[in-house]
Amino acid sequence: MNTPLQLLDRFWDLTDQWACVFSQQRIHQKMQRHAAGLILTMGRTCISRILTTLHLDQIDWSAEYRLFSRSRWNPQDAFKPVLHAMKDYGCDGDGPIVIAGDQTHIKRSGRKVAGTHTMRDPVSSQAYHVNLIRGVSFLHLGVLAYPKGYASAPASVQDVLPSPRCLPVHFSRAPVLKKPARKASETEIALHKQLQKTRPVMQSTLAAMKDVRERLDQCGHKQRRIHFVFDGSFCNRTVMEKPMERIDITCRCRKNASFRLRDPQGKGNRFYLPGTLTADQIRTDHENYPWSESRIRFGNAVITIRYKEVHGIYWHRAAGRRPLRLFIVAEPPHADRSSTKRKHPCFGSGSAFLLSTNHNDSACKIIQDAFDRWQIEVAHRELKSVLGVGHSQVRHIQSVERHPAFAAACYSLLHLAGLQTYGWTRTAECGPLPKWRANAARPSCLDLVRVLRKQLHDRSSTNNRCDLPLACPIQTIAAAAA
């Protein structure tokens, strides 16, 4: 009798919930098989290597590509198991569900790939030189899963609590306006400028936020608010002007953003006090806006920060008369080689300016959520380096969006299965750490992939859930070198 393999069984149980996503059972089984092959494949995870790993390289391969180009299914439905699990891994009690948002890119050099465009490379570009690449832009929304007691525990207890996990719940292609040709008419150029003013990327972001809100309502979270945390590229009129039901937004703003204050004794049509002030002026005004201190968790440590908070401030040029809250996080002390003080790389070396529509939570909670947004950057790195999101060589307009979204869903379910099996700490089943990694409080994505690969290979072909025709280890290595 075989010993049950917990991580593998939990992963199969989560993928069993995909039955409502696909119209036919055979398509559901094929997608479960493809998810296992995606995790098992070493090297570049293009579809041809996945087929080789699954021992399907001697049969017709076109059906596997049609799963993403022709089958009728919504890639965002693959994240439903994660939304259902937020009752166990969200904030304590009836607190808000925190969702981090960001844009990421996938390099695609082919000119016939749908949705590709030339963009600035955020990794290799410098302030003095901009490097351009071709790729596809994606909008990524990831819910932050917290250990129990994370939000309500005092700073002395938070020293032993692990940091939250970012589990993707939305991954869609960001729309891009194609520039008119050089010989375009004046009418076409004017139409392009008019469409640019509508900000199609931000409009798709609003649609994605509402879609996540509706999906959470369907999963039984109607009483809980959503707190979206973005970076500075989402701080604009399209996102911040109109309130949305049970949705709060926090994002970074520029230090020269101009604000106004309300006149408490305003008469007639007078609403604001005369004059404006910028966020940087508030930072330097220590008499009217003093500094406060708080302990914030970042990574595996608890750091002390200085911050300022301004209630009832108005961004009249973008948000109109919608009251906002401004937070200014002071620049961390510059540490030399002999010092133990740390910088916060999620905000850089300068002061951070946060603009929020959240009037329900405390200042420390909102700033902590802004620090925890860094976990989405960790998810970007693991999605691209471990699971190889974007390695699939597809050109169809539906496949270009569906396969990366499916890979992001597999990443999310893998981490959720790891939380359900091992909890928040790294166990001995993940194997010993290398000498250059002294401490690891939680299992990484590579640790979970290694454990799942071992368990998939150990499971006999006659006793696996989806009748996977798994290749032997030698053929798996050959697939990585193909």
C-alpha cells in the first residue's frame, strides 16, 4: 500500500475544482495533466518540452495547442480555488482582503505574436540610458495570504511571524494602442490621441478590480472590503476619481503632486482653502505636520519607520472633491557597511508618498499593506525564473494570454497546496539548505517544485490521479535539453 503524498494530493484536490471551469471532463483532465507537466519540466517550459516530459512526443501535438487557442474557457476562472481559500488565509476576522497590483512584461521577440509591442526594459534600463525590448504587457493582481494573528499581533510577537504570500488571482493581457504609421492621415493621428486620453490600460485595470470583487462575492466574501495596493503608475484620475463599492485603493504618488485643504467655514461655493501645497512641502513642514513612529514588518525583520499622516486632503486635479489620506514615509537612514540598519527596497532610498482612499483602517495598517506589496515582485521573479511564464511559443491571440494566465494559476495553487500541507514554515521535506543560504523562514517556489517533482516521479503510472503518462527521469532530463 502506497503512502499518501500530501503535497501532491492537495495539489490534485485544488485542480479538481477546475471541473466547473471547463465544459468537458476530458478537457479538464488534459489541463490537469498539462499543469503537472508544467511543474515537472526542467529548463524552458515551452509546450513541446511539456509534451516530452509527459511522454506525449510521439503523438499529434496540435490538440495540446488547441486547448489554449480554441477551447472555450475563461483563464481567470482558474483562480477560483484561491479566492475560496481566503476565509482561512485572509486578514483576521472581517478585515479587508489585501490585493497587490502591478504590471509585468513577458519578452516576445516575434513580430507575428499577437499583442507584442516595443517597451522600456525596467530591469536593464538606467537613468542615463533606456533599453528597449519587445514583449507583451500583463496586469497582475495577487491576494496577500497572511498567517493567523499577523494583523493583530504586536511588534514583539511579529518578530517570529513569517511574511505574507502573494497568490495571483488575476493575470490578463494589458491592452496597447498601436501607433499610427508614418503615412497616417491627420484624422487617424487625432483619433489615436483621443484614444490615448481614455487610458485603456487603466480602464482594463478598473474592469479587473470589479471582476475580482464580483468573484469574491460569489465565493462568500460579500461582507469584506478589498484593499488594492498599487505602485505609482496607477495613481491617476481614471483610478482614483470615482469611488467603487467596497473597494479601497492605496498607491504611491509623486512628491510634487498638488493638494488642497477644505475650508471648514466655507460659505457659498467656496470649498477649498486658498492656496495649494505639495506632498514634499508637507514633508518639510515639521511644525504643522509632525513625525510619528511605528514598527513595520518587512521580510524577516521588524523595522522602525517615521511617517506623517494628513486626513481630509483633496487632489483637486485628479480626484475632485473625494477626500483622501496622505502618508509620507521618511527616508530610511543610510547604512554603512558596519551598521545593522536596513533600507526598504520596496520604496527605494528616498521618502515614499502614499495616497489612499481607505478611511477605515489605521495608518500603521495601511503603511504595512504598502510594505507587503513587495511580495508581488517576489511572485514576478518566481513566475518567470521557476515556472517559466512566457516560455510557451504560441502566436494565437487567445493563447498569448491564456497560457501565461494558466501558468500563474498553477503557481498560485502550488503555493496554496504548500500552505495547506506544511503551513508557513520550511520543513525537512524540502531538503537541506545550501551553505550560502543560512536561513529560510518559508519554503520557496523552487522548494515546492522540487518536492512535487519527486512525488510525481515516485507515484506509479497506474496509481496517479489523472493517468499521467509521466516520462522517466532520463527522458525528463532529455526534455530539458531539447
